[in-house]
Amino acid sequence: MTRKDLEELDNQDPLKQFRTEFKIPEGILYFDGNSLGALPYATVDRVNEVILDEWGAKLITSWNSSGWYSLSETIGNKIAKLIGADDGEIVCVDGTGLNINKVHAVALKMRADRKVIVMEGSTFPTDVYITQGLIDQLEQNHKIRFVEKNEILDAITEDVALVSLTHVHYKTGHLLDMKTITQKAHEAGALVVWDLSHSAGVLPIELNQCNVDFAVGCTYKFLNGGPGSPGYLFVGKRHQGKQIQPLTGWWSHEQPFAFEQNYRPKNDIGQFLSGTQSIIALAAAEVGIDMVLRADLAFVRKKSVALGDIFIRLIQEHLADYELSLVTPINSAHRGSQISLRSPHGFPIIQALKDVGVIGDFRSPDNMRFGFAPLYTRYTDLWDAVKKLKVIMENDTWRAERFNIPTDVT
Ligand SMILES: Cc1ncc(COP(=O)(O)O)c(C=O)c1O
């Protein structure tokens, strides 16, 4: 494979126009859209509009006249189109962790006679920490049954209340089989929660076809919503209006502006709101989501798979002499949109790459992640990054002291 072959793929790429809509600095090869998506130019205009025209000029009247009051639901309905849900099943609100707290609390109430929660032990820690906090708060002897990916199905026994999994694993990039696992959980009488943080917007998802009960996710990765942009949660219609989520703030009250003394829950997805959201952050997130809505997710997935396959091949062809082992499944049917490589020197290698304009990231203890965002990652970026990585490995550049200084965010 040559660079020319990859140039040809870029020329034929049906998604290539999207890249022009993002601000990607000259000379930067960006492989971290799985952690923080790039900035759409349209976000700048929209945020300016919200600040100057809606907040600045219309002031508080914008809650009614600019659609602020229902923005969480409006954006939720857009996200629904990306992940196979219906109108009225998603709100874009709070953060992923808080949303996990809400849906886990409801799911555990719905299966009050069962005490086991199945989770991957190596999953993104906040999913576990939040669950441990909830267990502590409930004081009902719930237990997390930690398993790894090949043990999940066997772990779903008749004592399980809830199976809570990340669709694409943050570190390894492996993709779980949503349909089979959800079905197995239901056969055992359990409920499921899927964390879609690493899959929404980069591969087709069919929540309702898979009969999923609850889901959560964030908008700052492949949905390009901006740093710290709001999360979202999905509650299947059949589960709404039954159990009350515990963060019973006034926005989840049947009539917030009646200012009644006692709580009366909304009976729809609105019960999963809690309080006032950052409208500026929601507006920025909406722009990123609108962009993904314009793309055909079948094309996005096809390109994502091709980018992953080519990256693996280039690593094998050009870097076989170095201690870089593939963590992500080689079979594209079992992976999301990132490739992770393991190296005992992963941290300084990632720093040395950043120094030459190649941005990936590091996840302790030895995992180097390279994410592919098909709306702006080019095929030639793969070639150029692998060439730069080769120079770093050949020259041992990563050994320099400055690349071995710990940073807060890795
Ligand atoms: C799978 C997964 N869940 C949750 C989060 C983060 O949650 P929050 O948005 O609450 O910080 C991440 C962050 O990368 C993640 O990868």
C-alpha cells in the first residue's frame, strides 16, 4: 500500500466535504475524535447567535421565544434518529455519569427483588464509581458482578437485576453485541443499560430494534458537541411513567411553574430532567449532532472500518520491528472506531507524537489510542501518522525527558 493509494481513497470519499466544515489546524493529524470531537465552524456562529441575539437581545424571554425551555427534548429527538429510538424517548441533559445514576436507580427499583448488576470490570470507571455510589446510597446489598467481555453471557443468571455495559470499550475499542446481550438479559428477567459514549454517531445503532431498556451517552466525542457538552439518556417508552428517578428537581415536576410545595412527577421522558441546563452548551451540542444527522451512518461506518483496517495494515507493514501490540479486535465486526496499541512506553510515545503534530491519547497503564472520526479523518492521515511514528521509534525520540513528564490529562 502506498500513499498514492490512500490519496485515491480520499478523492473518492463520499464524506470528504464534511472535513471542510471543521476547524482542524494546519499540520495537525487528529486521532482523538473518540475523546473530544473537532470544532464545527457552524458552532462558532450558533454560539455567537445564542449569546448575542438570544441571551443578549432577547434576555429572559428567550426561554419561551428561542426554544430554550424545550431544548433538552428537541435535541433528544435528534439524537433518537441517530440511535434507533423514537421521539419522546431521549433527553439531552446533565452528564453521562449523572444519567447513569438516574437510569440505574430506576432499573434497580423495577427489579427490586434482585441484587446483582453485571458490568465489565475494565469498563470506563465512572460507570462503576457511580454505580458503587448508588449501591452505597440504597443500602440494599446490591453487588456488582464484574466480568470481562467473553464472560458476559454466562454471567447473566436469574439473580441479575441489571446488565450495564459500554457498547464500545473506551480502552480497547471492542464492540459488544447489543442485540444478543440484550436478549439474553431479558430472557433472564434482567434489564439493560447501554453506554453509547463511544459508538453514537460513528456506527448505526438500533436501540428499539434491539429492545433496549435504557441507554446513556455523551455528546463531546463523535457528536462533536464541545468540551464538557451535555450527556443524554434514553428510556424506552414502555418504561416511562412507572418508577421515579431520584434527582427529582423542579424540571421533572409535572408543572414546574406551578411552584407547588410537593413533588408530582412528569409521566414522560421529562421526568429524567432535573434542573436548568447550560443553554450555550446545549446549543453547541446541537450543531455537532445536526452535522452527524446529515451524514449517512452506513457510509460513516464503512469508512470507519476501512480506516481501522488500513491503520492496522500500515502498523504491521512499517512497524513490525517494534514492541507495539494490537489491543483492538482485528475483526472489524467487533470493534468501534479506534485502534489501540499496547506499549510499555505508551505514554512518552504519545507525547512524542503530539510534538510532531499527531494527536492520539494514552490510557494507563500502557494503552495508546488512535480514534478515527470519518467526517474529518483522511486516509492519508493514517499514512502520515504511521511514518511519523516510525521516525520516533527508529530514533528513540520518546526517551527524551520532556516526553516523560506526567500530565494531568493523558
Ligand atoms: C464510556 C464512557 N462513559 C462515560 C464517560 C464520561 O462521563 P462524563 O461525561 O460523566 O464525564 C466517558 C468518558 O470518556 C466514557 O468513555
